[in-house]
Amino acid sequence: MDELSEALARVVGATGVSELTRLSGGASRETWRFEADGRRLVLQRQRSGDVRDMGIEAAVLRAAFDAGVRVPELVASGSHNDPDNPLRASFMVLEHVDGETIARKLLRDERFGAAREVLVRDMARTLAALHAVDPSPIDGLPSIDQVAQYRATLDDLNSRLGQAHPTFELAFRWLEANRPSSTRRTLVHGDFRLGNLMVDEGGLRAVLDWELAHVGDPMEDLGWLCVRAWRFGSSHPVAGIGEYDSLLAEYREASGVDVDRDVVRWWEVLGTLKWGIMCMLQTSAHLTGMSRSHELAAIGRRVCENEYDLFLALDGHWNSIGGR
Amino acid sequence: MSELHDVPSAHDLVEAVREWLERDVLAGTSGRLQFHARVAINVLAMVERELELGAEQARDHEIRLADLGVDSDAELSDAIRSGRLDDRLDEVIEAVRADVLAKLLVANPNYISRDVT
């Protein structure tokens, strides 16, 4: 830890680092909190051996910050490819932002009551702002057809796990038959939902976790925000807090762009399908022995929750498969 | 029907372990270990439900597949994908929905909302 403190002091140009505390360890990166000359900062570092670079994410954060989007300010960043990088792994140092990220607290605790009143508006305005960020100066931002990507992932998983999911096949047919003809292409956050948003008693403070940022249809972010898994048991469709109409109206007002409810539904269906396939990926990590854990094993039996959510999203909209 | 194995049944054995986790392990743990104990309790409860319902569910599943002229989920998936069953799409949707509800009855019956069937 002393070695890490010294490296951090060099990275941020401080005389000393204190209060270094490990916050969490995700599968691919670790998060630390620390103070440098009295300034409260956060370190995100790729795990050693992980070759993924944080360069794109850092560039996106900087562009979003410069455009006035509520994000933590980027203080320093480095790549694992740089031999002079004192942290010897890709990293970002960010300004600390006070608040809460845990969805269940934000949805249920009394002290966030006032925040819940304004969160749909805050989220819509923030999405409109981040969709207005010019992505063209950011090198390497992915821009791929996600239907094709997840089709390939599902085929691979089905053959490796010896399984088939007729619900997912119905969903793919529906997605292909109803693909929106959107022409707007913008920066997309890619994982905009409670859990990745810093919220305090006054509302949304910062958008975190830009790992999945890419270029695409901005409606993807609105649809993902309505995926049933991100309602955390609440009956309100938008992040477990609000209704479709208010999200769409607030987004229209903030962006000046009209929003088609059917397009948002298309992205919600794709998001639900994606989350189901991601659950299969997690359980396959257990089954292949990559990471043995009863928690990962149990996630395989949650795939049917996503299948159920697909029926909820698609009932009343099954038409137009098979030319009906 | 005559059983080879002595009592308790597989269902009763799993139930006994789950009850021990609920009674003693939850109380004696905290944080991450307690969370993982809760996950284990949920997993065992799921296995109990499958031991109880699984055989009947498997028969119903086979009947639904046979009604559609296929003999596996893989074959049904291929038929949906190729459009071969498009003229019976309503039946396909209802059969697949019934399978999903059956899976949820074992995996997480609380997930089924009362307002939707």
C-alpha cells in the first residue's frame, strides 16, 4: 500500500497521499479512495494482467466534462503500455463526488424522497447533455451492430452450454422485424442506470462508469434505463422511479429532439435480451471453471426472469413478426 | 411406487441443509459471508422446488413441444429462427410463455407478477 501511495502521489503531483482505502473490486478493475494534499480523489485501476486500456474511457470523460455533463473531473490517467506509468496498469484518477449509488437505498430510503421527485428530470437532462457531446475527436470509440454482436454471443453460449432459449429467438425475430430507422448517431453512455449514477438528497450529481461508451442511437440509453432489471423490484418503468411519458417529455424538452415511444421500446427489448445473455455469460464462467462460485451458478437460473421480462415488454406488440 | 433409497428423500435432505443455513449460519455470519449464505439458501430452495415439480413440468414441456411438431427446445429455436412455424406463431408464443412460467415457478416464483399471466 505504501508503494501505491507513493505512485499515486507522483501521478497527481502531490507531496503526500493519505486515507488510502479500497472501495470495491470488480471483475476487471479495482477502486480506491484517497486524499492528496487534502484533495479527495478516486483511483480506478485495471487489474494486473488485464490488457484493456482505459484511454477511451478517459477521453470520453474529459469530453463530457468539457461539455458540461455532470461527471467527475478527470485528474490523471495512464496506460499499461506506458513503461513510465508508476501504477503499472491502466488507471484513471477522478475527483471524488459525494452521494449514494446503491439503487435500493435511492429507491426506498426516506432521505432520498426529494431526489426521487427530480431524478427523472435530472436523468433526462443529463442524457440530453451527454448525447450532445461531439464524439468525433475521441479515437477508438466502438460503433457496432449490437443485434449481430449478441446474436453471435448467444449462438456461442448455446453451443457451449448445450442449451436453447426459444424466448430469445422470438425476441431476435421481433428486433429484426421492428428495427428502427434512426438516423441520429451520438455518444451513448451504454450503462446509464441506477448503480452507475451518483445521487444525493438534491438529485443526480454525476454519471459514473463510462466503460461501455460508444457511438450509436441515443435512444439506446433511454431504453436501457427502462429495462425491468434496473427497476430493482419497483413497479415504475423508468429506473424504478418514473413513468415512460415523463422521461420522454423531459428528454424532448431538454434535447429539442422528438422521441418515439416505439423506438425506446425496441431498445428496452434489446437491453432485456442483452442482460439475459450477460447472465448466461456469468453462469458460463462458473461452468467452465474459470471462476467457480455458487453465486455465479445461481445466476444461470435467473435467465428465465429476463425471458419473463421480454414477454412483459412484448405482449401487445408481437405483430409484425412473420409478416403478420 | 417403491423407493430404493431410505428416508429422508433427496428433497428432505436438501431441505434439512437449507434449514440449518437459515437457523445457524445466517445468525453467525455477517457481510459478504452472510450474503453468500443467503444465496446458498435460495439455491437449495430452488432445488427443493425442482425435486417437487420437475417431473410433471418435464412431461408438460414435452407435450407442448410435441403439439408444435418439434422434440426439443433446440429444434423449436431453429424453427422460430427460420420462420418455419410463422403460420402458428400465436401457438408458439403461448407454448414458450408456458415454459418460462414453469421455469420461474422453480427458479423464483415471487418474480411472477399477479397482474400478468
